[in-house]
Amino acid sequence: MDTIEEKLDYNFKSQSLLINALTHSSYANENRGRSCESNERLEFLGDSVLGLATGSTPIPAYAMLTQWYDRGVIDFDRVRTFNLDEYVGIDHKNPLSYHAFMQEHLFSKVNLRKENVHLPSGNAAADVEAYDKAIHAAGGIDIQLLGIGRNGHIGFNEPADDFTYGTHVVTLAADTIEANARFFKSADEVPRQAVSMGIGNIMAAKCVVLVATGENKAKAVRDTIRGPITPRVPASVLQLHPCCVILTDREAGKLMLEE
């Protein structure tokens, strides 16, 4: 490694990480007695910036990521994460907050560094521009995971007259409040506002993966893929994204199958 540093005229902070990055799996397999680790684990996530979603849809994805981490397939040590949204008026220690949700389903189960985890503040008066600046400083989001609301919302970007670019405070639609009431004792307890990444934040991600399950998402999926691009169906803007993958189960995709 000293020779490489001399030729490059550069000193690496971690020689062990450099060796790991340069070790092919074939070499590691042929030299198992040396306890050397190949670069395959780094290739999966490396220093990726992940945009994360909440709700019931991404829970299986987080469970799978946890399983891969437990098996040594992936490593989160250098990964940075940015969540889409958070309710206004709910402290991050509240078990109904999205901070608590992420802690339960992913953060407490893998080796993410605390300083690399970012979620919007539930304080409506917080500087939302600071969240956008943090995303920009991280180099932008590499992979953005999305669910979709029955009304076509992504993040908490509700149907509106215009697309909102950056992180902002949004008033939740009645349909969203009704859908999220299942997580609370009643619809009356669902917060009426949230802080959400904007459509611009989502569209700036290098790749977007939207997951939809259940018959109640079928119309939203069809309108997203086949309908006109309109802020009345916020997810429809994904038609313009150069790298967007939409995954559905049979129920959520059934209207697409009928056409």
C-alpha cells in the first residue's frame, strides 16, 4: 500500500479499507486462511446516499436489508440516509413518529452511524432549507425509495395545483389522514401537517424505486404510469424520471393488467 500511496502522491485515511476495496472475491476465496475480505460487500452500498420512506409498504424491504446485513452481504458503515418526511408536532421520541418507525425497522438493526442518519424535524418552524442543503452537501440521493398514497401522493406531496420543489410544510389531505388513522387510536389523533421533501428533491435522485401493494393503490398506480403528468397526481411526475422502477403486487397492478 505504501507503493501505491507514493505513486499517487496521496495518503489514504484507512489502508485496511483500501485493501478491502482492491481485493477481488476470487482472491479472497483462494486465500481464506488469511482472513481477507473481498470488495463485494462494499459494492452493494458503499458510501451510497439512500432516500428512505415510511409506512407499511417499505417494512419488508427493511427486513430484507436487515437480513442481508446479518449475513454479511451488505455494510451500512459509510451509508448516509435521508428520510422523506415527518409529522409536525410529534417529538422524535414519540413511538408514532417516523423517527421511532425508522429506529424500530432499520436503524437499530444495522451499523448505520448516527451522524449519517437524517430525518426532517417535526418542528414546523424549523429551517426546511437546511434539510435541502444537507442533501446537496451529501452529493444528492443515489436511490430514493417511495411508497404511494391512494391519492397519488409521494412523500407527503399531496395533490395540488403546482409541484413543490424543495422540503416544505404541507397540510395533509383528508384521504391521507383517513389512510394513516390505522397507526393512531383514531383519525382525530393524526397530525394535520407534515414536513416533506418536495417533488424536486425526489426527481433529483439518481434512481427512484416506487413500491405499491394492495388493491386500494391500483388507481394511483395506473394514473401514475398511464395518466397525464399533473400535480393533481403527484407521482405522475415520475414519468419524466430517467431511472424509475415501479414494483407492484398483482392487486396494485391489476388495472394495468386489464388494459
